[in-house]
Amino acid sequence: MCLAVPGKIVSIDDQDSVMRMGKVSFGGIIKNVNLAYVAEAGVGDWVIVHAGFALNKLDESEALQVFEYLQQIGDLEPE
Amino acid sequence: MKYVEEYRDPEAVHKISEEIHRITRGSWNVMEVCGGQTHAIMKYGIEELLPKSITMLHGPGCPVCVTPVELIDKAIAIAAQPGVIFCSFGDMLRVPGTQRDLLAVKASGGDVRMVYSPLDALNIARECPYLQVVFFAIGFETTAPANAMAVYQARQYGIDNFSVLVSQVLIPPAIELLLNAPQTQISAFLAPGHVCSIIGYEAFESIAAQYHTPIVVTGFEPVDILSGILHCIQQLESGRAVVENQYSRAVQRQGNPAALKMMNEVYIVSDRKWRGIGFIPRSGLTLSDKYAAYDAERCFGAVSYSDEVATVCISGTILQGIKKPRDCPAFGNTCTPENPLGATMVSSEGACAAYYAYAAHM
């Protein structure tokens, strides 16, 4: 139910701040998404989307932290 | 970054699993609160990657599961009325009421529609001004801002043939209830990442301190869930109990202020009944007076709640992490996803349904 999926903003229509809408690509599938709750997000940013709404902008440097932490535990085996 | 594949990397998964094995000394029970995480844990076989001394408990975080049967019966009664278009997320359509489910209403001629977003339901209301459009506004804090926005826009644009049947519940009061239970066995929590993307995690800090229980905000992919468990075990083994944020790519401490503002505009906090548990004080949301005209209970009559009827089903104790699905004599016998007896079997995110789908023969 609380499933939310990451997608990349490809365009924004912000004529109306309440209805700030955008097109978001989910691996090539484009959907209209309400961007009213992520005023700071722009084209090219990744957002996490639930029930037609972007919940938050995804932060790439934070995203990489999980893997940096793994490096600290011990080096990942190379392929 | 694609924000998905990286978090399913087998090498990373094994590395974290090894680290958990290396540091674990005690026996610990870690509860994932969210049904989406329960589903992922079963789907990816994450319990198989943990030491035997770590037990995963599956919490009450499936809004479909905990929606009271009285509300589902109300939804069915509204949907069966002529002149009504009843809109719902797909998960709710197959959940049985006392007599039948919403799909059965549709099969007998009712106008029941599955929508992806509450704004889709609002658009239907805009396009069909002579019909009453009712949206089943269920969910936790993740869904509340979306549902709130639909009500806000209905008022803003004067769409008066739109109303919502509200079943909004809140996670922090449920966590406190679980920790207050005398028979609680929970050592630590994985807090639900998407709920926290809205509310942040300040509310959990006092809970972690008061009950001396680690709480780790956690995402939904295998690397996320195992990292969340690793953080819990690190805290438990060193005697710490604080809130940590494993899902920092999507969650900030203060949550999403714009979404919280909209929730506060449209809703007030209220008592709510949880299927399988009963009433929990201040554990849900109801439309504020300003938006009461959009409350389906005002338009179609209020829901009357009764006490839970005792059956063989033990879903209440499963939701609270006291028992596991296989402790129930009905599991997989008289209780299946086709004919569920209780809360934890009614949705694919319920613990019993997840066990049935992925671990029935283990």
C-alpha cells in the first residue's frame, strides 16, 4: 500500500502551484505526477512517487552513503 | 544511480548478511512495521540470510489489513447505491466485508472503479457532475497528503459531488501501543521509510528513548532492509537505543513540510479502530470541520463500530508481533487469501498472506 517508486522528472507544468504537475519517467514509462509537495525538484531530478504524488526528492549523495558504509565494513569483492 | 537495481546487488546483500552474522551475540526480535517491507522480506528470503538468533516480527503496517470490516461494509453499501461512482485503490476491492467485497458490487452492476490516485477520482467527479463520486481514502501517513490534496482541491474548485470515506491511520501511536503491551517481545523496529518521508522521524526519537528501543528508518529493497537490521543489531549489541536513518536518500528528520501542512489543513487527529487490534486513541485522521462537507459519512450516514468478534483467527496477536502466522491452526487450511478469516490474510502485504505466497511450503 505504501509502495512508492523512484522516477525521473522529464518536464514540469507549474502554471498553478496547487496543481504543479510534471511528467515522470519510470524506466521509460511516462506518467503525470503531482509535484506540489516537492517545490525544490526540477527537470532531471529523481523523486519517489506514491498514488500520483511525488513524496520527496531523492538525494544522490545520501543514496551513495549506504554503499560507502559497505566499503567501510570491508571492500566489496570485485567482479 | 537508478535507485533500485543498486539496492538489489547480491554482493552487497551478502556483505551485510556476513556482517550481521559476525556481530550478533544475543537473541533479538526485530519488527518491520510496514507491510511493504514484510512482503519484501518474504519475497527475497531475507530471514534465510540472518542468524537463527534473530527473529523478524511482522507489524501492523498494512492499511488495507487494519481497515475495520464495518468501514468496508459501509463502502460496499455506498457503492451499491444508484447514482454513485465508488473509487478505490485496487488493494481494497477484494477485501471481504461481512457479506461480500467491492468487486462483487461491481459484478452486480455497481459503478466501482479502481483508481491509481485520488486525483483520478476527483477528475471523474469533475466529468460527472450529476453523480456522487466517493473515494475510499485509506492509508497511513504516506497516502494522507495525496488524499488531503484531493479534498483540498474539491473545495478550492467547488466540486461538491465529491466525498471521501476516510480510513486514515497513523504509525507512531501504533508503535507505542505495541511497546506498552505487557507481553511485548520487540527488541527493535525498522520504521517505515515512506511514512517517514512525510512525517520525518522526530516523533520516533522520544519513543526510542522512553522505551529504550532502537528504531531505524528503513527503505524497501534487500540492501535497505538488511542495512536496517544491521543498524538495529549494532545498537542492541552495544546497549544503545536511538533513531537512525538508513533511508536518508528519501527521508529527512523534519519530513516533508509542504505535505504536513496540507495534512494539517484538511485533517484533525482522531481515535481510530484497527481491524484485529481495536480502538487506539489518537491513532488516525478525520476531516476537519472546514472540510466536513466532503466527508462521505456525513453524506451517507456514519459508520457504527462493534466489538471484534472472537474467532479462531489470531491476526490481532500476529499484528502485534506476539505470534507468527504458522502458530494459527487456520493458516493455510480454513484461512487462505481467497477466503481470509482476518486482517493479516486480506491483503498481499499482510503477514499471513505474505507467508502463504512465499513460504507456505518452507
